[in-house]
Amino acid sequence: MRRRATGESTSPGRRLVGAFVVSVLLAGCTRAPAPAASASPPQATASASDIPEVLATIGTEKITMADIRTRVGHDLDKMEMRYRRARHRTVEMALQDIVRERTLMAEAERQKKTVDELVVAEAGGTLEPSEVEIATWYKENPNRTGGRPLDQIRPQIADFLRSERQKKASEQLTQRLNRERQVTVLLQPFRLTFNDEKAPSKGPRSAPFTLVEFSDFQCPFCSRFFPTLKQLEQQYGDTLRIVYRQYPLTKLHPYAFKAAEASLCASEQGKFWEMHDLLFQDQARISVNDLKVKASRLGLNQKKFDTCLDSGQFASQVQEDLDEGAQIGVDGTPALFLNGISIDGGAVPLETVVKAIEQERARQKP
């Protein structure tokens, strides 16, 4: 249960929203929240020297951390990165909650109202959807109603729309109060730095925004994001640099690794993005022979391309991308990062990336 300071009601109607979302919209499960942490620090702490440099000896021979890193350094780096990201996310979420609670409660005290009343006022005086809004939502979302008649699920739709209106009003209220009370968040988002010198890219390196995509040419979700990438390119032009990193999930997509190599063989002849587009436009045909046919369609030097592909000339570069992606915690495709900040959700819609870009633009303002 969330705190009342957020403006969210805990009425029976609100609980129906959760049931409706699970049964009709999400069809998924979530883990129960952990108990609230104590404000007092834990009594048990780890020593800074709990892992010494010399870990064991065999006679006069020493086994050191350098030996461990040679054996499992890649795994240790992945664990460290996941910890850093999780720690930052925990701090970030707690900070957002505290700022929201304090601004909302201060405003509620000033106006002599409850937080819920502030949210309702922000929504225009009511959170209740009209019959027209309910009927319109029902008509526009046939795939989310399970084929049930409107009369049967009208209460659930009303709860859902009420929840959405409440959420929107709460966000608007929070943003307005942050401006009025001159809230300044000094904590920056968690950013990653990529080694993308060899990666294909389009757009100037001086662009204020860089979108790095770890992708798989056989992944249907990556194909779904492909048109969005085109829209972003058109909308932002030279202000957006797009970097493509190879992340073929070979256990799921047996042709993806060779397709990744083919794109780099095409890149060697200056046609990466043309090959990129052909691969996503026709994912059903990406066997080695199909890849060579695509090279022919692009007018590449066929002998040079075939030799490149057959010899595995760029296999090591594909593997380097895989290793770097795994190290930073990429566990699916497409994985998107804007100026090093993760955009969660995989094949997100255009508006999600646009929102991330505009948020980054606001951070860049002096």
C-alpha cells in the first residue's frame, strides 16, 4: 500500500482497478513489497578488508585477487554494475517519494485540505469519468476487454479511468508544486559510458543526444522498434546520434549472430544502415545464403562480402558487444540508453523515447 501523501486512495474501488489491470490488461504477477526499512543503521557491517589481496598460499605460492579476476572477473564486473544500478535506483525512488510527500503535505496544510482533495481540485473538481468516456474507452480497446459486453465491465472501466485521471492529476500537481516551491534535484540519473568507437552510428558525435541500442536482427521486438527509430531520426535530425550495438540472443535466434556479422561486413563497404534496414524488413530470410543475396541487392562487392562473412571477420567485434552488454546488465533486446541513461521497457513507443529526450534536454539547460 502506498502512503496517502501520494494522493492515491485506498478505497474498494481502487482495489478493483488492480484486479481489472491484472485480469484484463497485464496478465502478470508482481512480488509483494518488502517490509519498510528501519531508520536506524544496521548493527552488523562488513569490514572494508573482508577480501584481502592475497587470498591463499600454497607453500610460497600466492593466490591473489588478480588470479580471481582472471578466472571470474567478468562475472564480478556484472555483479558490481548491477549493484551500483540497483543502489542508485533505490536512492532515486526514495528521494522522489520524500520530495513528493513533503511538497504535497506542505501544500495541504497551507490550504487546509487533504492531499486527496488537492488532487481532485487539480483534476478539475472530479475524478469520475462520464458515460461517454467509458463507452469510448470500451470501443477503442477491444483487445483489452476479453470480449465481454460493456454492461458487464463498466464498473471496472470506470475504476481504471478514474485511476488514470487521478494519476495524471497527481503528476501535474507534483510538477506544479515543484516549480512553485523551487525544488531542485541534485541527484543525476545513473549513466553508463560505452566503448562504441567501432560501433556503426549515424548523426554527428557533437549531437546533444546519443541513443545507444543493443539489438538483435532476428528479434521480433527489435523489428517492432525499427519504425520508431526511423521516426526519431526524422524528428530530431542532427541533434540525435544513433549507435547500434550487436546483441544477438543465439539461444533464441540461431541466425542472429551471423546476421550481426553480415551487418558489419556491409558496414566495411559503407552500407551498414542499408543492410540494417533490409534485415529488419525481412527477418524471415536471414540465413547465410539470404544474407549474401541481400548484399547483392545493395550492390556490395560480392566477393569481398562473402569472404568477410564466411571467414567470421567480425565475429570478435560482435562478441565484444555481447560482453559489454552483459557487463552493464543487458538481459533482453532492444535495450536502449539515452546519453547513458537506461530507457526501460524494450520496444517502447515513440512517445517514451521523446519524453526521455525532453527530460535530458531540460537537464542540459543552465
